[in-house]
Amino acid sequence: MAFLRIALSSEPVTIGVLMDSFGVSRNTVIADVHEIRESLDSLGLSLSSVAAAGYEVLGDEITIRKRIWSSLKELADSGHAHDARRFLQAALVRVTNNDIDYYALCRSLIKQYESDLKTRCFLESNGLEGMMVQVSWLRGLAGNSVVMGRDEQITLMGTVSYRSVQCSAEKLKSVGVALPSEEILYITSLLLGIKTADFAHQSEEDAYVSSLAESLIENFERVACLTFVNKEFVKEQLSHHIRPLFYRQKYGIPVHNPLTDDVRKMYPMSFEFCRRAAIESGMGSLSDDELAFLTIYLSSDLDSKMLERGDTSADRVLIVGADNMSTATLVRDQLSQACGISFDCEYADSEKLHRWTLESYAVVLALVPLPPEMRSDNMVEVTPFFSEENKHQIYGVLKRNRIISRYDSLIGGILDIMSENMPEGDSSWLGSDRLYFELFKFFDDGGRCTVNSHAPMVGDAHIREDTVILESGGTWQQAVLRCAEALQGDSAGSSLVERMKNLVRGPRFMYYRMACDVVVVRCPVQGDKGAHVAAQIALCDDGVVFPDGAPAKIIICISTINRYSHWGTLFSIYELFSDQGVIDRFEDECRRRSGRAGGKGQTCLRSAS
């Protein structure tokens, strides 16, 4: 009560005033003041004392009010809320020279608020919120208002809650309570309530908001297995949105983003990675509208074409080395006739070719010999007039395309049914590549496919079907290096294993625990000859403990050749292992084979899922 009198009285509060108010000795008051000063010091506040002017609490206004809230709660818990209520009433009567029931006035304001919002404020039974409204009046009328940042003001002023409190504030003028605009914002925040962490100091909240952007960027890098080239630029862009987002979360204010559907369609992988990064950053499950905003900001430093198209495309083809447009047109027409698909063809000179762009095409057709370092898994060397071997190679590449291969099981099932129900005779034509692509074109263009387009794409050719079985008692470093060895294989131009040996010993090692027993590890192979995207799965029945202190039974190492090319495969991995049934089946397979861990694994993703 002594602290409340010092913080809220409009008259000087001296030792003598406190002695008379509580009927205690001078020594008792001095001891109480000493205790108050110590408690304020711990919060970064101070208690000043000037002769005749009495005591005054100095410091951050938000922190002062949180200290007042704590004092009111202590009084209420000890059964003395009525003492605090009587004091607040008397203080307001002295300030306004109007003897009315100010607590009842607060209740009217809150009832009006409930009516305007068509909701119910679940206030504490001891009425602390109503008393804090009176505290706002007393502090505000004394010139001690809460100063909010521009972002927080804009967030609050756009709500129905603010308009309701603003309307009530106009009515309060008739009884001598003329509130500054800052107090209207504060009362709005009080009635909205705080839905996230409560900070004792405003500086703590500022530091939290600042670190949130950095944490979100770092977690996006881990989830997406990339490194931002211009991290400071991304942080600057993201910071413009993080603070308003924090306040919406803090006060439970929903937001509508008219571009949400468009963002999800244009950037499906980035949107999913952003969702996971937000959870990893402690932001919980944000709404799609909030995630769409974050996706735009986090993608500000990324190549928009790569984001839209992902790691590969079903219809983009690159033709390299065509001497003239007639040759390019001939190659394009032959490709369309062979597959029955209309392709979006692009053309490039071999001298201007960039290795890291090749993975984004469904197939790359090279009319001229290219050096080994420019080759990729989706490249086929052809002549202007396709040979049967050329067609066979092109079919093989296209069938591994992650978008085309999602229809594998459906097309295979149709062909099996046709084979079983055909009259006896030559049915070899059922296995023709041309028929396969005609069926793909029907389902992909017609939109009549019953397959969920977001189902786990287990046919992704970059996910290796051979698994590595780890022995019990190993370390996470050993597990990662075993996967790196499998990814490197016999490639003489790769230094992946040596690179991973350095990474597992340093702070730049990057991994993401996507599920309780599943960890995804980034294995960068940029610059290696013949580098390509691949994912290697390792299984350990007992699990290996990672740096976060938790074990993982399924370790997935994915090789990355640039910032984007692996995204489609990574997206497939997240989709696949988001199904607990798939995780259980892999773990069952590991237990079944743990007795012959030295042998070559043959776990097939199609059969496992």
C-alpha cells in the first residue's frame, strides 16, 4: 500500500504522510521504504526523494505499471483488495473533484467493450483489470503515459477494441477524466490482454523482437538447407514485419492477407519451410495469413524464378548448342512428338551455361559435347535428329522428374489392369514410353487425377533407395560421415567426406530435427565435379544422440549443389516423414535387419511407404 500511495498519489508523499496514513512509527516507514527501493532497483526502476516534495518512482512507465499490477495482485491474494479499491477511489476524487464511483465507471467501460466486440471479457474475480484502468487514469492525468512504438500503435488503432475504448473515453470527459491518446492505447492493450511472454522491462521486449527476426532467418536456413548470401538485407526486410506480427500475437489480433492463396501456390516449398522455421523459432503455429507475409519477406533475397519453379519442372526444357532457330525448332518438335507433352523450351550457348541452373529443368538436351563439370543427371546428349537411344535416355530422365513420377503408381495400376483384362496376344505396347506420357498428360492437364498433389512424392529419383544401417553405440558424427561416404561413392572429383569431417567439428554444421526420431543434415557439395542432389537415409535401431541431446533413429543427409536445386527433394522428405506410419515402418525395417548391419541396405521407399 505504501508503494501504491507513492506511485499514484497526486499529493506529495513524505515519511510523515506515510506515518499518518498507516499509523506506524518512523522506523517502520523507513524500513518499508528501504524494501520498496530494493525491489524497484531489481526492476531497473528507482525511488527518488526530495525534501517537501516526497518520494517519486522513476523509470520505464511500462515497468512501473507492471510493478503496480504485482502490488495489486499481492493485496488481492492476501484479502486486501478492498483497501486498494478505496485508495484508488479517493485518489481519483481528489484529482477530478468529482465524487462518483470510479470503479463502477470502469465496469461500465468494460461492459460497453464487451457489447461492442460481442464477446465476454473473462476478468479476474478480484477486479484487477478494473483497478488497472483506474491506475491508467491516475498515471495518465499526472502526465506519466505509456509511450508505444509506432508499429504497436498502428496495430492497436486498427482494432475494434481501440474504437470501443476511444468512444468510452469521449464519454469520460463529462465526469472530468480527460485521457491522453496514449492512455486510450494502453487501456486497449489491457483489455485485449497479453497472449505471449510477459516482460518485466520494455527493453527486454525490444531485445526479444529484435532477436526474433534473426532466429527466424537462422531456422529458415536450417530447414531449407541454404545460406543467405545477404543475411543483413533479409533481416532488415523482415524486421519491418516482425514487430507488428509480435504485437498481433501479443494481443491476439487476427490478420487478413489477401495474397495468402497466391503465395501458397507460387511458393509452396518456401511456405512450408517458413512454417517449420516459425515453429522452431518459438512462434508456434501461425495462421496461413501470417505465414504468407513471412514467406514474402524471407524470400526477398532469393531468386523468384527458382522459388516459383522449385528444383525441377515438368515442362521446362533447356536446349544447348543449337546453331540456328531451325535446328532448335526441330529438336523441340521431336521432343513433343516423342513424349506427347508440350514443353516450354529455352535455349542457351554452351559458353554461357551455368552448372547450378541445370537442375531446374525437366531435361537438358545438349547438341554439342560439354565438359564433365557441366554435366548433370537430367542432361542427355542428342543429335538434331533423335535416335532411338536418344529417346530412351530422354524417357528415363523425364520419368525420374519428381512432378511426373508422382503419377507412377496410378499409371502403373492402369496398365496392369489393362494387361490383365486384355485378350491373349501381344500386349507389349502397354509398356511403351509414349503411352506412359500420354497418360501423364491426361492426368496432369485434365485435373481429374485422384492422387493428392501434396502426397509424399516417394518416387523422387534423388532419394536413394539403398539405406545405411548403423551399428549400436555410434556417435552422430560417425552417422553423418557414413552417409557422406555413401553420397560421395566413387566420385573422384568429390571432397564431401573431407568437408563433412570439418563441419561436424565446427559451429557451421547444419541439421534440422523434423520429427522426434528424424534428423535432416545438410551436406554441401558446391564446387565438386559431378556434384548432384541426392538424399541418403541411415537407420539406427538404438538411435544416435545429436548435439541437441536427443536421439535420432532416422538420419537423412541431403547433398546441396546450390541454394535451390535440392528444395523439391527436401520438400518430398518433409512430406514423407511427416507421416508417423512411414517412420514406424522404417524403424521396423531397421530392427528386422539390424542383425546384418554390414550388408548393403535395400529398403525401398515405395514399399516402405
